[in-house]
Amino acid sequence: MRNEAVMFGFGESLTAGDVHLLTIQDRLAGLLVPSKIYGILAAGRPILYVGPDTGEVAEIVRESGCGTRIPNGDAAALAEAIL
């Protein structure tokens, strides 16, 4: 019962925000995919992806058009994407 209560609020929490931030260090490109990306996609919210242009996350964002990729360290591009 405890897990059901936690999962009940999970979907609501994913739709509460207007946009989701997802970050990956350059050195981890192609090694991992944060599982939260699939929940974000299901919630239908855009993604601000800060990370390398390689790997599965970059491919998902690019091919689906579900968000914007910002290179690591580019604070000006992140600010522009938010505004």
C-alpha cells in the first residue's frame, strides 16, 4: 500500500512543472540514460537537456523535438532557453 501512495503522486508531480531540467556530464554520454526522461516524455512536458550532443538522451530530444539541448557550461544558452 505504501508504494501505491508514492506512485499515485508521481504522475501529478511530473505534470506540475512547465519544463523539466535534465543534465548529463560530457564524460557520461552513451553510458547512462536517466530513467526520469521516460516519465517526462509520458507527462508531455518539454525538456531542457544540458549535456553532450551524443548518446541516447541527446538523440531522444533531437529526434522527438521534445525539448532543447544546451551544451554543458553554456549558462547564456540555458538562460536564453528558459526565457
